[in-house]
Amino acid sequence: MTPDPLAPLDLAFWNIESAEHPMHLGALGVFEAGSPTAAAHAADLLAARAPAVPGLRMRIRDTWQPEPGLRAPLSFGGATREPDPRFDPLDHVRLHAPATDFHARAGRLMERPLERGRPPWEAHVLPGADGGAFAVLFKFHHALADGLRALTLAAGVLDPMDLPAPRPRPARPPRGLLPDVRTLPGRLRDALSDVGRALDIGAAAALSTLDVRSSPALTAESSGTRRIAGVAVDLDDVHHVRKTTGGTVNDVLIAVVAGALRRWLDERGDGSEGVAPRALIPVSKRRPRTARPQGNRLSGYLMRLPVGDPDPLSRLGTVRAAMDRNKDAGPGRGAGAVALLADHVPALGHRLGGPLVSGAARLWFDILVTSVPLPSLGLRLGGHPLTEVYPLAPLARGHSLAVAVSTYRGQVHFGLLADGKAVPDLDRFALAVADEVETLLTACRP
């Protein structure tokens, strides 16, 4: 297998990381335990299955010159994704002592950066102190996998699922060594369009930093510590609100975050009046499997959360209108698409500018709110059913809170990751999320 050059955004994630600000995402899954040895058996299965998943054997190696065998030229100062000849699954799968609080233990584990000299992922198996459940914390570096890719890698070590056979892809005609001259005018237009789009995104990102009323609770100085909380709400309740008010499930979930922030800020004494933090809503623009280089391809929508509005239905209406405007403009333009600018930066620029860029996130947005898709089919590990799953997004430098959401088996799971010192009361925010769903339900009743 030949080395695969990192896509520009992957390279950016790889280079903005520091020991205090690791760039891994995660997921905390809770499984029913049918026996006292269920957790140990799960750890053995994960270690046994990992070598058969090619993506889990891939390390990231910095390179300074093109190498023979690469199917695409590698810019100076880039990196490749390639098989690790010394791969040992026991370096990545760890069985821990019993835990009374899965989220508390996972928070401490999320603080630790992944080892960069070997495939950047880990699976931590946490037995429950009462023996009735166990949890698995998966960690994947964002340069190795985005949320969807991480799900695919994790599914490779879970029990096999009976999925419908994929539809065959139509054969693509072979490409010649030289481009078809008839396509050159179109390619030139595309190149000019890309330049115009980059300028448009840059200007929008600059303007988005002006006239912003956020809260110090969301943009405190980073300490490098991590705290995790999770809350599950009934998907039927979310659908009831959506059917009553219109819009999408995602609109309702974003409005829930806005209302929860309002409650939380008021309860802790920070105040929510006039607060309208900028939320980044990532949007996947993943390329086809045949495209090179493969990897993260993200854009996003940027919107002001109406935290200062006291009316829950008015907040939801504001979110719907903002998301409609974002969708009309498309994910390729506007300040939220600033991640696409990574494509216009040479590899050496990512390497040298990583530390500077890592501190700029707080100027661009105040909180990340992302959605991670999960299959509707029940997942199992060693025959033990997965009952809860909380996605965990990376926390950028200068940010205090990140929110990730997944829908699984009739429940909406909010995975909350925060700076441990800036947000010692993360559990109160989790309660505020559940309370806000009830508030919306009450507001929707006649």
C-alpha cells in the first residue's frame, strides 16, 4: 500500500495540535454487561479485530520531499498517511479499573494527546463499578478521521451488522496522462471561481468578528483540562416540536443549545441579556472515495445563537431563519466555510502557521455545535448491546465548550466537552439541555 498524502485540512489539524490542545475527537459508548467479565471480553475483541481494519493501522508521518510511489505530488513540508509496520493493537486498546462515573473517567482520558509516532487512535474500556454496564471511549485524531470516518473505523471493531449490499458504482473511464483540451476552459473557470470563493470566504470571516456579544464563559483562557457530560432526550419529543413549528430536527436541536446556554448563563450569574454567540455548524463536503487526496473535507455554517431572547419559540424561529439563509447561500461561501481555505495554503504554510492559526479560532466562532450521524440499527460488542453513545468534538484553543449530537435508537444524545477549569459546572449545562426540551414541548402545547 503506497503512502497517501494528507488532504490540506487534515494537515492543518495535524499541525495546530499542541500538548495542551489535542485535536482528537471521540465517542463514549455505554453497553449492557451480561456478565462480570463482559468488559474484559470486549477489550480482547477490540484488540483482536483492530488489525483487520486497514484504517486503524495507518500512522501519520511528516515528510519533507516527494517520495517514489506516491500517486500525487507531495508539497514540501507535508505529511502522509501510511501503514505502520510496527502496529500492535495492544498499544491502542486498554482495559481500565472499574469506574463509578463513565463521563468523569472519560474526561480525564480526553485530556491526553494521542501518541503521534503510531496510528493516532485509542479505545479505552471502562468496566462499570456495579457490573451492569461497561463503556468504551474511542479517540481518533481529526487528521486520521472526521466524525463519519471515525464511525466507520469504530464499526469495524464492533460486531458485524447485517447491512444491505451496496449498489455497484458505475465504471469510470480511464484517464489519460494529459487532460482533454476540451475541458481546459471549464477548468480555468473553476480555478478562477475557487479564487473568488476564497476571497469571499476570507472577507466574510473578517466581518464576522465585528460587533459580537458573546460570553466570557465560552471563550475563557484554555487550561488543557477536560470535562465531559452527556444527556439523552426523547427523539419523539424533538419531532413533536418540529412538526408543530416547522423546520428540521437540526433546527430544533440548535435552538435547544441556545436555550440551554441562556439558562446556564443566568444560573451561574454571568447573565444572558444581549448575548448572541457565534456557533459554527460543520457541514461535510466529503469527496468521492476515488478522489485524491482522501480525508477531511469540511465546510460550515456560522450563525448567531439567540441566547438573549427570552421566548423559546422566538429563539427557534430565529434559528430556522438563520439556517435557511445559510442553506440558500450553500456551504461553500460565507464565514462558516473558512475551513475550505486550507485548500489554498501550501503544506509548508500549514506546518509553520499551525501555532498561529490554532489561536485564531476564538476570533471566528464562540462555540461548536456539530451533528454526527449514526446507523439506526442496534450496535453490539461481544453480543452486548450499545445503549447510549455520546459523540465528543475537539475543543479549540480559547474555547470552553463544544457540543456534539447524535441520534440513536429513538434517543438524541448530546455529548458535551468542556475545559475543566473554565466550566466546572458542566453537569448544570447538561440539565439545562433537558429542561429546554421540556420548555419547548410546553410552548408547543395548545
